[in-house]
Amino acid sequence: MNNRSTALILIAVALAGYGLYIGSYVPGMLVGQSALLLLICFVLQTVFALAAAIGVWRGQSWAPGVVVALGVTVAATALIEAFVLGIVAYLHALLIAVVAIVVVVFISAYLNRRRGLRSA
């Protein structure tokens, strides 16, 4: 029997859901005129979210690193949208960036702690 906790399953499902949600923006950005930098950010978010979901689901040791990469990409995307492209409000972008980093720190700490418990 597999020894996966409910929290790990929820984290993996949430990451996969986020990846699919963000990935749904990509086809529309390919058809219309959009900023190439923003398209790259959304593609990176999609790839990192889906990779992190797979890593968490399978209990891989590299999963916390991919979760951190996802959080950094989410924060960078929000800041690019506000300060470079000017399409969202500055305070909203700062809030998104801070929340993304805080959530990522908690999730990766939890994943690292679970990995440490499993190897002991």
C-alpha cells in the first residue's frame, strides 16, 4: 500500500489544476497579439506547475526545487505584468508576488520535511 498523505495528494492536485488553468491561457496568447515575454512566463508557469505536480505525486526529491521555480515564475510574471507591461495594478502585482513566495516557502518546507521523515 502506498504511504502518501492526504496533504501531498492535495498539493499535487492543486499544482496540476493550477498548471492546467494557466495553460489554458497559452492558446489564446498564441493566436492573438501578445507580449512574447508574457507568453514565455505563462508557458514556464504551466511547465513548472505540471512538473511539480508529477514530482509531488511520485515523491521525487527534486519536487521542492520545481515548486520554488514555479513560485519565482509566478512572482516574476506578476511583476512583469505590472512594472514592465503596465497591464495590472502595482499593488495587486506586489500582493501576488509576496503571496506566491510565501506559499512556495511553506509548500517546499513541508515537502522537504516529509522527505526527511521518509528517509529516516
